[in-house]
Amino acid sequence: MTQEIWTIKDVLSWSIGFLQKSGSESPRLDAELLLAEALDCRRLDLYLDYSKPLEQSERNRYKDMIRRRAQGEPVAYITGRGGFFGLTFNVSASTLIPRPETEHLVEHMLENTAKDSVMRVLDIGTGTGCIALTLKHHRPNWTIEAWDVSPEALAIAHSNAANLKLDVEFREVDALNIETWGEDRQKFDMIVSNPPYIAASETDVMSTSAIKFEPHRALFADKNGLIFYSSFAENLPRILQAKGKVFLEIGYAQRSLVSSLLDEAGWTDIFCHKDLSGHDRVVIASSP
Ligand code: GLN
């Protein structure tokens, strides 16, 4: 019986074509990331071992991954990992995949603070913990607390803190229910959040893979996507120092609505920054 030989080069060229036909926008990158995962090697190694034949078990593992990707599942859910600000985070079906837009929140917080500064910082809706843990990585003297309503997401965040050897206090809190916030706590110097902000009516303009695979609770928000911002505008001053800063990720069309909510509640110095695609993305304001 002759055994068919498939080298790394063969499987890559086959799978790139297959993913392209099934609608992936980055078929080569996807194929490389998944093959490196299936073979437990670095992406670079694929090219160093280009003519190496795959074992049957490796081929099976890879085929299964490619089949999932062809059905639209994001690469990060297939590999169980996503990158953010140069660090790697575990992800699961209970967490959003960290997004490049969200890196701007971290960037703006690091920009105006010294490496050795000492602050108390809160991340609301931490998901994988990517914001809180990246901040702790770059600002080791900050005391960072991070909330999420989902115990499953918090388990992932804990695993990321352990992998990265970073100390953040994670708590199960429903940001919309101030009774779960805890009492008599020392106020924070800064609060950051990338809350759910998509209105139910926007599903038709969203990527189908986000709707199909990412947790709806982390994406969608009531009151036309604004419920977190209106609650934050009203309630965050309870736990944020006067003149303390809030850093919020927003949807590309929410700048004026979110700014008005903050303005009406007495917040000052309200600025909005764009992301790399030129969309309004980060609102910064000072507490009343
Ligand atoms: N803070 C997490 C992130 O930015 C999760 C955000 C969310 O679930 N809405 O990825």
C-alpha cells in the first residue's frame, strides 16, 4: 500500500486555496497560524521545514482546524489564543477576542503616566483580562482591580494572569447593579472600560462570525447600545476620585451621544480619539 506524502508546503498551498474559496479575508495568515498550532511549532519553522512530511495525526488535527475556520470560526477560538499589545491571551467562547482597536485604550493610559507611577485602577468588563493585565505589565506599581459579570470569563482572566505572572484582583461584579460594587472602598484614580456597546438593531452591519461565535453578552447592550455609558456617567463618580479619569471604548457612531451623557452628568475635559481606521473610538473624561 502506498502512503500519500503531504509536506508542509503541500498542505499550506492546499489550505490557503480552500480558505480563500470559503471566504477568509486572510487565508495565508490563517493557514499558517493553524498549521503552526497543529504542529506545535512557530510560524517561522513552517518555512524552515518546508519539505517536511506531516504525520497522519498532524494532518487530521490540521484538517479539523481548517474545517472549523472554513465555517467562519475565528482563528483565536480554534487555537484558544489571541494577541493584544504584544502579549498572548487565552480566549474561550465566553470571552471576546481582544481587538486591535482596544489597544488604543491602553496606549492612551500609558501615554500620560510614568513607568514608576503609583495608581489605583479599575477595568470594568475585563473579559480575557487583556486591558488590566497589559496595564499591569507596563505599570508594575499600579494596583489593578478588574470586574466581569461572567464567572467563565473570570476563569479565563485568572488563567491569563497566571501565565503572564501578573497580579490583578479579579472580582465578579455586575457593573449595571451598583449593589454588587462593594462598599467603603478606596476610590480609584482611573477607570477603563470596553463595555458591550452594540445595539440589537446593528446586527445587519456586523461581521457574521462575531455574531455566530462571540458571546452576545459581551457585544450587545440595551438602550440602543448606550446603557453602560449612561450608567457609568451617573455612577462612576462614587468610586472614582474627583478629577479622576475615565477611558472608554465606544462604537464608531457614539461619540456625540456618549460625550453628552458625560457632559450632562458634570464630567469635564471630554475628548475623543480615533482608531487607526479613522473611527471615533476612545472617549476620555475627568470625573465631576
Ligand atoms: N475588556 C475586554 C476586551 O477588551 C472585554 C470587553 C467586552 O467583553 N465587552 O477585550
